[in-house]
Amino acid sequence: MTRVMAAMSGGVDSSVAVHLLANRDDVELEGAYIRTWQHEENFFGDCPAGQEIEDARGVANSVGVPFRVVNLVDHYREKVVDYLVSGYESGITPNPDVHCNLEVKFGAFLDIAVESGFEALATGHYCRKRENSDGTHDIIEGADKNKDQSYFLALLRQEQVRRALFPIGEIAKPEVRNIARKVGFAIADKKDSQGICFLGKVDINEFLRARIPDNPGEIINHAGHIVGEHRGLHHYTIGQRKGIGVPSNTDNKAYVVVRKDAEKNQLFVAFDDPDASIYVRRALLGPLSFINRQITGRERFLAKPRYRDLSTPVELVPEAEGQTTVLFDETQRALAPGQVMAIYDGETLLGGGVYLGEK
């Protein structure tokens, strides 16, 4: 009998994961909601923690498993919110969801589960796990390629993956909802969260506006001319077309953001054409995090520069100080420093690293 703690968000994916585990004879199961935010702090948007807790509790009650709320508000603020805000303040585009999985769900929450006597942590991620002949474990893309969420686990370590369970990894999203309807879950048709990890519907721009004061500066075009004033670099990301505040030229070409200079507080724009500097064939990553197999030499793999990107062929070239150059077979558009790039061998997630810029 394996003691399993299931992370429950109040959504359909984690709810069906709990339902599937509750019907196994070899599992002793308990559900838990990870509390990361307080209602009184949320003066800038809709943070539906109270309703999410009740939705999760209702599912746990319906399948007959114990339920608890785990308070990680302070840890979340330190490891995710501060990371997110400081990243935008320094001019990069951090990924809070990847960091949240590393530091919160499979970090502090997993530690609490293990300390409480649980052997495994189950989540509603659309990905799969494979145990190898040598006793190590790999993360594999989910069977539903349209919903595969392995990208968000790119920075996990072997000891975290070893304890992970992904009950819906072999199931397509429509079937997950069908299962929820068949068992009578009230959340069967609940919309998927599109906000920041654990913060529901909170909009990233509103979130940052409440924490980073505007700091206007110059907008400079490809010819070196000042063409406008930005509100603050945290409002913009590489490749952004809309909301820059600089009109198109007489040929109706639109400007896009191509670079941010945090030291000089300058925003650089250019026309979005194949010659623009946002189109790159190489990238520099910080130290790579590996789930299992270590990459030590020059090799070819697949990469996902962003969550919704298709896997693209690359060559990895190890550099000094643990950095890695990524050579793309095809030109990539608008890679933003701070983003996480996930590395794959076929469907197997090898790990990932943070994009530092074009080498």
C-alpha cells in the first residue's frame, strides 16, 4: 500500500486524478489544497481561493478521502512572488509556473507530504512518468499532445520526479471531462485557470502594477531615434506588438519590442520583418537542470522555447561556467531573457534552463 498525497486545485484535472487514485486498491490517499494567497491581500484582482478550496473539499468528500489545507503563503511569496517581481524589475520575463512547480508544489509541499509519512505526490499534470531498469525515473510528454504540460516540470530534479504520480497523463482532456461528468463532479465543466500559478484569474499586468511603480523612459527605434516614451520596462516583453504606444510608419509597418536596457531604462523597437533582431538562430542558456541523463558533450535534441511551442530540432553546445549554447535548425521569434527552455530527447523531458539572450 502506497501512501499518496494529492495536490488538489479545485479544478477538473486534479479532481479526476484523485478519483482515479481513489479507485485503486494499492493506494492510501489524502487530498490537499495548497494555500498560497490570502483574500485580504488581493486588492487588485479576482483571487478565488475560498471557492477553489470548497470545490476541492467537495471532490475529496465525494470520493471518500481525507482533505486538508496546507498553508504555504509565506513560502510562495518568497519563492514565487518575489522571484517574479524582481525578474520584471530587472528587465527579464520570468516564468512563475515553472518556478512554482520546482519550489512550491514539488518543493515545500512535497517536503511536508514526506514528513507526514506520504511516499508519493500526485498532481493533475498532463504528462507521464517512466521507471527505467536502473531505478531512475523520467518524465514523458502527456498522451494528449494538445494539453501536454511536461514543459512546466523542466527544472525538477530526480528526487522530486521519483515521488511524482501523474494519474491523467495517459488520458485526453475531453475524456477527463467526461469522467468528471460520469461521476457527478460539480466542477466537470469548470473553465481551466489561465492566470498565474495558484492565483486563478489574476492578470499578470495588474499583479505587477500593484508591486512595481511605473518608471517612464525612452523608446528608441532601429535607427537610433527616440520615437516615444514607455511607462516602465516591466510592462513590455520581447516580441510585443500591441500597447507599445508608438504608431506604425507610413508603409503601415508596426513596431515590435526587440530589446530592453534596464540600466539605461530604454525600450528598443524595430519593424517586425525577417531582418529584425528578434529573429534568432542561437541562444545562450544558464546552467541546465537535468531530471536524469546529464548532457556533457555536443549533441542534438529537441527544445521547446515556450510552453505552446512545438518541439524544434536543436544542437546543444556546452560552454564555460555551466552555460549552454542552443543552435536552432529553424529561426525562432521573440525569445525573451528569463524564459525557460525545455530540452527533450523525443518525448522524454531531459530538463531545461533559463534563456539568457542571444550569444
